[in-house]
Amino acid sequence: MQDVKATLVWLLLMSMTFMMFILAQNGVGQKTLVIIMLLTAWFKGQLIIDHFMGLRRVAVLWRMIISIWLVFILSVILSVYIWGS
């Protein structure tokens, strides 16, 4: 059952990546695309943290440390994009 669940999560991650590719190719506005991509990256990161890093069943502190790190990195990327334009 665990292999099936991992495969389904992997397929979801791949489909989200493909959707971002399609959005980028179809001329979605640049700022809108960046925001959608960062939100998608956050969601994908949380899936990876929960399912592939195995942090779903650990103490809340460990999950929070990794989740805060993810939000921090995405915030830095957004800040650089906003102030770099």
C-alpha cells in the first residue's frame, strides 16, 4: 500500500510540474505565473516533506522547522523577484 501511495504522490508532483510548464508556455502574465509557481512549489515541498522525507508522523517541532525553512526560502525568492524587477 505504501508503494501505491508513494506512486500517487509522485504522479501528483509530476502533473503539477507539467501544469506549470503548460502555464508558462501559454503566456500567463509573468507576475501571476511567479506567484502560482511559488505556491505550487510550497505545496509540492509540503508533499515531499510529508511523504518522501517521512516527517508526517514525527514531532510537530521537526515538521515546523522544515516547513518554516521552506517558507523562508520561497519568501526570499519572491523578495528577490519583486525588488529585482
